[in-house]
Amino acid sequence: MKYTKVQVKPGAKQTFKPFDIEVKEPNLQDRAKLNDALMDKNAEQNFTFFLGIIRDNTRYTDDELNVYSLEELVAMSTAIIEHCNKKKLKK
């Protein structure tokens, strides 16, 4: 499985420094699972939701993730969503 470095950047009101994470290159099934979760109007977008996105798309262990703040984890999941849904160039 191929992984790509993705930069996690703070939002307008966030104070952490940018950092890189390794994200799995998604296939169509991975993208479908992610987008289905995002579009599910009954799903609560809580801590567990964002953590699930990170766990499904990276190799980080719980111990490695536990050192990050809530705002960093939410930003990580946002970077993963953007990476998985970036415009695909036709060859």
C-alpha cells in the first residue's frame, strides 16, 4: 500500500505549527467509505468520528495519536478528507 506525505495546517483560529502526516493513497472503495461517512446526516461528527477517519487512512497507533491535541486531530482528519478528494487528473 502506498502512503503520501500530507501537510496539516492550522485553521484561522488554531495555534499549532504545521506538520506532516503519512496518508494512505485511497482507492475508490476507500473514498466511497470516507464520503459515505461524511454525507451520513445521522452520523455525529464528534471526536470518535474524526479519530476514525485518521485510523482508517494512516498507520498511526493510539499511543502516537494520543500526543496530539483535539484541534490537531480535527485538522489531521480535514487534511485527510481533502487529500482523498483532491481532483484526480485524467491520464
